[in-house]
Amino acid sequence: MDLPKFLLADNSNYPDDIFVLHTEFPRFMMNLKNDEIEWFEDLTGEKEEDITTELADLMDKAGNFYDEEMKKYED
């Protein structure tokens, strides 16, 4: 199966929260309500400056993914 890079998720136990899941390394779930992130990978041993730049880019892409998906619902 070919997984999309990002997925939207919600949960009825957290009705005000919207989650974006990143399915590629480094896998994570980001709560867009408060920008909290749950990592599914152990990032120890990675070069800190490399991973910091990559993670910041992924956070931006996750937010952009959400914005683009919401535009599709508005149309």
C-alpha cells in the first residue's frame, strides 16, 4: 500500500483537537490546537543541527497540508 505522507485525524474524546500524522521518517503526530508533537521514532543519535532543520520544515509542511485540505472542504 502506498501511504500518503500526511493524514488528518480526529478523535471524539478530543472534540476540539485536530491532528496531522506524518507517515514517513521521522513519524509523528501533531496536535494543531496547541502544536504538541508525539514522536513515533527515537531520534537519539541523529545530528542535532540536521534534524532540527528537517523537523522545522516538516512542521511547516504539516500546517500547510492542513490548510490545503481545509480549502478543499470550503470549495
